[in-house]
Amino acid sequence: MLTATGARAEGRSAADPQPVVTLSQKQAGKGGDITVKGKGWRPDTLLMMLICGQSTPERGVIGGTNSCANAEGRAVTTDKKGAFTRKMPVTEPPAPCPCVVHVATVTGEQALADAVLVVAGHPVAALPKETGDGKLAVLAAMRLEGDSGLLTWFGAPPSRRLVFTVGNLGSAPVKDPVFRVGTAHGVYAAQWEERQWRGTVEPGRKARIELPVELTAGAHGDYQISLKYGTKVLAEQPWGVGRPWGVTLFWILLCLVVPAAVFRIGMAVVDKVRPRTGHAASRRSSPRTGTAVRLPKLRRAPAPAAPAPPPAGTTTATLPWFTPDSAPSEHRPTTKGHS
């Protein structure tokens, strides 16, 4: 068996056990399987196992995760004693050998270990020369710059620029450094992405670096942005992302409009297909669109007939309290003065 210790595990004292990785075979071809065993890890810790090219246990994974077969990686959780056993398929990494099986923690304190693996039939190339003792350190507080646009309110991916200043504390220049930006949400582990900065940081000099950071569509809540160079976390920055209320408003309107439209269409279909009755037909032919039932009109009682006019040449009594016989007449003779 081949054994390698994780001498680069961070945050551990000399008394703490160092993580160890053991392989069942020193050499294997593509399509085969190997059994990976480990001990000395933290209990109940999630680990990721990858086959990486252009790497050695002494220098680590030089090309970062870009030189690893990430799609064929395997995850494993240590037991109560910090040990594990996991079988994984042998695949060819994107970079040439020398190759290693790279095991690293996914959450919590950073720890890793590498074990040499010869992938039969895979190309082999010399490792790049070491550039010296260049070492980067963050000199100022890391911050997120940028604003969310209107589209973010409707669920577009939130994006920012991660701005920080680094200084080269070593004796050799650092050219085109590759950083790793991690985004963690809640209790979930950070998702790491590599970002390369084009430029050279001379010894004793500093440089202002900006790296893009983007979340998934519809992301909201509290996020933690981490910056890593090599195996060391340089800085962390919280990021509170507001809820995309435009999406919520859209769904509320959709839940109100669609049922109302379906109801209107259904009522129209029912009104078309149901049989017609005399009362319904007369009501439908009425110009009124209301739902109230019209009451039939009441017939008015006939007015009394007017009296017929008197014939021509006749006179009527002007005073009702005189009868025709007692009414005074100017042509009637009186007996006064006659015997």
C-alpha cells in the first residue's frame, strides 16, 4: 500500500494526529478501481476525493482543481474515530502525471492529504519550476462593490466585485496568481470557484485585485464569501442578499388572474351549451345585462269617461243651488202692482 500524510493541514497543533491517506494500489489503469483509506481526520467530517494531475505530495496540487478529474470525484464522511474507507474509479485527469489522489475537507477547518498514484497509459510531464518564495497576504479589509439592478428584483443572479489589496511578503515575484472564491449559504458548505488575476506582484509591492462574484438566479439570504490562495483562507466577507420580491409579486398575480380567467371561460362555455327556455330566451334577448329579473308592468285602471258636451244653443245653470224652476228670469212677469 501507498501512504501519504497531510503535512499541510492547517490549524492543528503538533500533538494533534495528522490526516493520512492510504491506497490499495500504487498503479492502476483507466476504468479500474482503487480503495482509499484514511485516518487521523476529524470525526464526522465530509471529505472530497479527487485524482489530480501535475501534482505531488510535496508540492500539492499545482494546477488547482483545474488539473483534477472533478466529475469522477467521490465524497466520504469520516466515522467517530476520524477514519474512512471508500472505493473510487480510476480516471485520467486533464493534466499529465505525476498524479495523486487528493483528499480534502469540504466544511470546517481546512485539512488535506495526497497520495501518489500512477495512472497507467496517461501522459507524464515534468512539473513547472518553482518561482521562489513568493507569498501573498491580504493587507486591507476585503469588500464587495457593486449594486443590484432591476433585473435582480425579478430573480436575476446577484453579482458583485470582490475587491482587496494583497502584498508580496516573499523574495520572488508572483505572476498571474490563481485565487479561489467560495460562497457559503446557511449551514451548507462553501462552493469554490477559481479566479485568475492577470498581473505580477513584485517582492515588497502590493496590488489592488478585483474578482467577479456571482450567485445563482433567485438567490437571497445571508451568504459568506471566502477568499483562498493556495490552501490558506485569506479573508471572509458576509453578503446579505435581498429577496426578489418581483418574482413573488408575479406569482401572486398569476394565482389571481389565471383562476379568474378560467372561471370566466367556463361560465361562457356553460352559457353557450345549456338548453334555452322561454324565460331564459326572453331574458337573454333583453338589452339589459344585469342579473335582476324584470317584473311585468302593472296595468293602470281606465280613467272615468268625461261627460258629453251640451248641444249647441243650450245654456247650463251657472249656480248649482238654483233649480231650473226657481231660477230668476228677466222675462217672467211679477204680480206686484196688479190686481
